[in-house]
Amino acid sequence: MAATWSGPSLADIAQEREESGGYAVGDRVTFGQGPSAGLVLDLYRPSFYGPSRALVLWDGTPDTAPREDTIAADQLTMTAPTTA
């Protein structure tokens, strides 16, 4: 019988939020005043002093393809938190 993975637990998500300034992988976020919206793919702490950074997959538009970018997590606004 193959093992199944059910994803992170609520405790795992809570710990990630505590360590990364309030965000977790899977959160939907926006940046600035514009319509930019994306999905957090990864969170990490740079080797130098500074806020956590997020790798975000930004939604595409009819004119642009989705793209990945890194940004300081403290510049993001969460629109939909991930759930376990």
C-alpha cells in the first residue's frame, strides 16, 4: 500500500507563520496598491540580516504570463491564508 501525504498540519503552518513574519507557503498575497496577486511558493531568511523573503508565483493577465519573483515578506498583504 502506497503512503499518502496530507500536507502540513495546522501546527506546521502556525510555526511557519511565527518564523516568517506571518506568512506560510500556500498563502494568496498581493503587493502594493495594484492588482498584483500571487501564491507564496517558498519562504526563507536571507543569510544577511533582514526580513524573511517570499518566492511568489504572480498571477498572469490576459497580456502577460504568470511569473515568479522574490520579495521581502513585509511588503506583502495576505488575501487568503492557506489551510491544512
